[in-house]
Amino acid sequence: MSVISPVHSPAPTYAAVLRIPHARRTFGAALLGRLSYGVAPLSLVLSVKDGTGSYAAAGTVMAVFGLTGVLLSPARAALVDRFGPRRALVPLAAGSAVLLVALAVATARPATPLVALVALAAAAGALPPPLGPVSRALWSGMLTDRNLLRRAYSLDTVAEELLFVTGPLLVGLLVRYASAPAGLAVSAGLVLTGTLALVTSPVVRGGAVQQDPGTPEPAAGRRGGPGAGLPRAVAVAAGVGMCLGAVELLVIAFADAHHRPGAVPWAAAALSAGSAVGGLVYGAVPWRVPTAVRLSALALGLGAVLAVAGLSPHPYALVGWVALGGLFVAPALTSAYLLADESVGEERRTRAGAWVNTAFNAGTTAATAGAGLLVGRLPLPLCFALAALPAVLTAVGTLVPARRRPASVVGAESLK
């Protein structure tokens, strides 16, 4: 992957990240394309529901779209690692845009058979370009200063999370003034425009990174194949995803049990706000603890807070606990991406990030379905405790081997 020369700063800040040559253009282009991923899912559900009049059909189509997207994410990332972003991203974005437009046309026609919608959704889910992993791989190539890279990753994670809040709001405006299929068309335009802007960035077209002899390599994986850090990052990301996927449904059940459905959007907003604050603070702190240990500790903290949240006496008390839990979310994901990046060589960066992303999304989806089976069968406080268990178990299971690693490896992982 082509990158430009690294930038070092004695006192790294978020402003320093954005002052890197061409960083704003590259970062903005990637975010524009990634906004499509916040617009497409809700647009698809609403379009199919309106076109067929069936929630079951909408759920089926969305499940297929999400499943192919999650399962094939590492394969799409592997194409980028093999052929480079310019050769791989453009065909993926073009194919994704065409299929999203086809879905918009098909869902606007009530006579379209469900099997055709399912086939189109499966194909559309298989092709979205991995703009998130590519963006993080570009940051890693531009920055050999690990403190500055941590800030870049934190900024990236927080911005991506905010996109998934902004996307549904944009869909709401489109549905009000146009139609749900229009959201699919807009999503197609976003992913194609953002991808083309990204691949024409000088960061992607530039020369190879110039390593600073004084900058230590962060992990053994830089000198060869993937180390133990990548499986650890994937495992904890899956645990965090399972925790959050279950809690989203449990918050709804908790609010319904207390006859306070209005608390649900407040809880969702509190989680996002807490995550954004936590991510920005995490990136600004000069950590000296190894990335692997930080990741496990953050996952453990998230699980502990959300387990206690189930004991809340009132839905608005639950909102406070959810906000507190949110403080751990973006930092945990940022740490997972950092650890994955530290554990592999340049030729595997995009795939490493994609595996973390896939694990998180798969964990979220699986746990949402599992939580649906628990609600109504077990007391809600116990459901919350069980929902927190994956994050706690993966944290404990990875924290011990992280502390037993040789001092030379641990020292190389530290962000000094």
C-alpha cells in the first residue's frame, strides 16, 4: 500500500493528526464513503417493508445483506492487500453502487419477488469496499510515531461511530421528503464518491513510507507473519460486540418492563456520547501500558459496568450506567485495531483490521439474537450479567497470556 513520509511530533495532538499533509482530504473521503454504511441498512429495511408490506420479508432481506457483508469482509480486505487500494476499491465501490441502485429500483416496485430482493441484497452485501480497514491501514503507513497513531485511530473510531448516528438521521430526512428507496440511491452515491476521492488522494498515490531509524518496531508481527496479538484483538472485539449487541435489546426490554419506552433513545444516545468522549480521552492520554493489556482491561471494565447496569432501579438510572459503559467502547475498539496493526506486516494491515471489524459485527449480531431468547425466560438483571459475560471472559482469558509475554516483546508493544 502506498503512503507518504511519516510525521513525528514531540507533543502529539488531534490537531497534529489533521495537519499531516493530505490527511484531512484522505480522512474526509473515507468518512464520506463510510457514511453509506450508516445509511444503507435502515434504508433497506424501510424500503423492503414498504414495498412488500411484510416485516418478515424486511428482516430476511436485511439478515442476508448483513450476513454476506460480515462474512466476506476479510476477503474484500485481502483483495486490497494483494492488489492495492486503487485497483481493488474502485471495482468494489462501483459494483456496490450499482447493486444498491438496483435494490432501490426493485424495492420501489411492489411486484418484485422476495427471492429477487434476497439475491440482490446478498450481492450488495458482498461488495462494499472495506473503507474502514483501508483508512486505518493508511494511518498506520503515514505514522511511525505510535502516540500520534493512537490519536489517529481514536479519532477514526469516534468519527465512524458518529456516522452510524448520522446515517439514520439522514434516512429519516429522506423518508420524510422523498422515499426509503431514495436512501439506497444516496447510499450508492456516497460509497462511490467517497471511494473515488480516497483512491485519488496523494496518500494513496504517493511513495513508500520512510522509516525513522529511532522508532522501534511495535511488535514482532512487523518482522514477519501475524503474532499472538491478532487473535487476541479479534477475540476481545468479538466479546465486546456480543456485550453491546445483547445490551441494545435488553435496554428495550428494561424500558418496557418499567413502562418507560421513551428511555430507549436516551440510552442509545448516552452509549454513543459516552463512547465518543471515552475515545477522545483515550487517544489524548500518553499510555505506557502495553496495548494488549489496555485492551483486556477496557473490555473487563465494559463488562463490569454493564453487568451492574442490570441492577438499576429505574430506566433513567440505566441510562447513566449505559453512558458510563460507553466510555469503554471506542477505547476498546481503538485498542483492538492498534493491536491488530502492531501484530502484522504492512502487507496484511487491511486484513487484520477487517478481522477485528468482522469479529465485532458478528458478535453484535449473534448476541442480539441470543438475547432475544433470554428475555422473558430469565430475570433482567441476570440477562444483563450474562450479556456482559463474553466481554469479561475474553478480557480475562487474554489478559493472563498478555502479562506472561517476554519483557522484550512487551516493551516493543508499549507506546512510550
